[in-house]
Amino acid sequence: MSEMIFLLVLFGVPGFLGVYLARRRGKNPLLWGVLSAVFPFVLLILKMHHKPLEKYRPSPPAT
């Protein structure tokens, strides 16, 4: 049982994090989830590909 928990932590947590980050950035969550589960350093690449959200961009001042 402890081996399953270890595998879940080793592969599952980075995979779920990859899916979450990909969804927030508008990328393919399945691809990035699998990539980050197998190669956790891919999370750094996904983290650096931050696309600013349009709704939080300040509006220009009215003239």
C-alpha cells in the first residue's frame, strides 16, 4: 500500500499540477498533465509560459 501512495505522490501530484496550470493558461491539459507527470521539470516550462488574463488588465484612462 505504501508503494501506491509513493507512486501517487511521485507521478500524480505533478500531473494534477500540470493539468491545473495548463487550464489556467489556455493550453492542452491532457498533454501537459501527462508530460508533467512523467517529467516534473516540465512544470517549470509551463509556469514560465504565463499568459496574462484579459479581465485583470487595467483599462486605459478615460479622456
